[in-house]
Amino acid sequence: MLKYSRQRESIRNFLAGRCDHPTAETVYQNIRREYPNISLGTVYRNLTLLAGLGEIQKISTGAGPERFDPNTAPHYHFICTHCGNVTDLKVSGLDHINILAGQDFDGEIEGHSAYFYGTCALCRHMAIPVSSETGKTAAPTGKSCS
């Protein structure tokens, strides 16, 4: 049985109901308001533990820092290649992918995950120029969950 941790519970509560898929750094900056002595390493360890327990999802964006999603139900994500924001996608009708993948596979497909990449609406409309230092656009602010 896992020992109770107030810090872990605070991390779990911070993530609950969020749809912006925060980074560990964002979680850390917010949790340290309540626990000023908490380390970034402690936040990472607890996020990894919660993901391992299946209580949250860890999303590897490929280019930026990992993001964390409290929604563990099967769903798809869109990752903006300009600002790095992660958004939930409402996609239906992809259940047949498991069947297609299993046609030439001598095993049992139990599930899948897929990320969709491109430019989010805010970056597209803002036409933010790419930074010569980072090769990425500045992260837009005020983006709402959808």
C-alpha cells in the first residue's frame, strides 16, 4: 500500500479538472505556493508515480517538456508545433484502428494512442514569427481549453 503524502495529494488536486495539460514546471511553480520547500524533483517523482498508477496521463510531446493530463479516459491529443500547447481532440470513429493494426499481427491489440501535430488556431491567427534563438514561436497567452 502506498503511503499517503500531502504533497502528492496537493499535486493530484492541482491537476484535477484541468484541461491545459501543464508541464512539471507549471505544477511545481503552483505547488510551491503551498509547500515552499518542495523540490522540482519531488514534483517529477510524484507526477511519474501518479502516471504509473494510472491516475494521470504523461504526454511526451517530442520536442518540449512532458505534459500531464488528469483525464485518463481514452482520448486523443493535438500538439501545436509552434507554441507547444497540448489540447484534447474530440475524435470519434477511430475504434477500428485496433482491428486494422491487428490484421497482420500475431498477437492481441488492446489499445492505441496517437498524437496529432500542427499549428493551433491561436498561433495560426496570430502568425507569431519564429524565434531565431529557439526555433519556436513564443507561447501564446490566454488560450482556453476546448
